[in-house]
Amino acid sequence: MQEMVTTPVLSAAEFFTRAGERLDLVMPQGLTDPNVIPKRGDHDADPVMEKIAAVRPIRPAAVLVPVVDHPEPTVLLTQRAQHLPDHPGQISFPGGKIEASDETPKHSALREAEEEIGLDRAHVEPLGYLDLYMTTLGYRIVPLVARVEPGFTLTLNPSEVDNVFEVPLAFLMDIANHQRHSREWQGVTRHFYAITFEQRYIWGVTAGILRNLYDRIYRE
């Protein structure tokens, strides 16, 4: 019989305290080194993806994991514009390519959040990086977890984002809502994490990073 796993209930203060204790802003090992294979990535749910990713050109990127400090915290997510050539309409975190002018992945994540959704960094308190996440297409993504002070206003960049919305952190961190799905991709069956919230389907990299957030903050 499979053991039931329950997710601990954390208040906003407890979550941010744990994040501050367990995460840091040390540059993740392997961001640009082909000899280092990140331990987290699409291969969490599908081990064969590691071999595919290992032969792809490395594409360093950073995303912001914005946790809004409401009495019941939420995670701010975006829906990519439908006209984009890559992953149109998918749910994601604000973020993108690490530019040469960016001092650190933190600066990349904050810059991209300003450019994509107009999130003023004055409302954002960076807490630390999750584990480096490797995608099947060769992206190596640094997720920056941050506390976001409520009261911000957003201005969406329509060339990149169609919509922005918030999902309760407690829902996203409930292990019972983490599913494993599959679909055909370039002739092979690909397996990945997925979370369904109301009419929103959160899957792939975004769900994988949320799973990493659960592992780093909620596991004892």
C-alpha cells in the first residue's frame, strides 16, 4: 500500500523564514559548464530527457518565482502570448535569457519581470535561488524565489505576455495536486509534472520548478 504524503501547512511568515534559511544567492554550479549536469530538470519526471538535453547547446536563463505576501500567499504567474514561436499560450514565470549585461541571474530575473509585466523591483525582495533547472532544449534556468510586497501595479508587454494571475501558494505546494502526465514529443512519449488550477493547466518547466520549490521549502 502506497504511503500517503501530506504537505505541511506554513503561514506566510513561516514560508519566508524557511526560504531565507534554506536558499541563498550563490551562483549555481553548472550554469554554463557542459561538464556539469544539473540535478534538477525535465529529467526529474522523465530520465531519458537528461541524455537529450546533454547534447543541446547550453542556453543560460533566469526566472522570477514571485510569492506575494498576502495573509494567504500567492504565486504570480504569466500566460505567454499566443503569437510567440516557442511555447505559445503556456503558463510560465516571468523570465528569460541571461544577457551579458546582467551582473547575476538575480538581475536577469528582476529585469525580465520589469520588461514582461512591469513588476517594479522596489516591491521585490529576493530570497535565494532554487536548484538549477535543465530543460530538454538545453536551457539552464536559475529560479529566483522572491517575496513580493502587495500593492504593486502591473503593465503587461503584449509582445510577450497575454495575461497574469495569482494562484494560492498552498494549492501549488499541496503534493496531492502534483501529477505526472505524458504526451508525444518529436516521436517519443515525454513525461512531465502538471498542476491543474481551475481552468489553468500548469505543466512542464513551470510545474517542475514548483516541484523543486516544494522539495526545498516544504520537505523536512
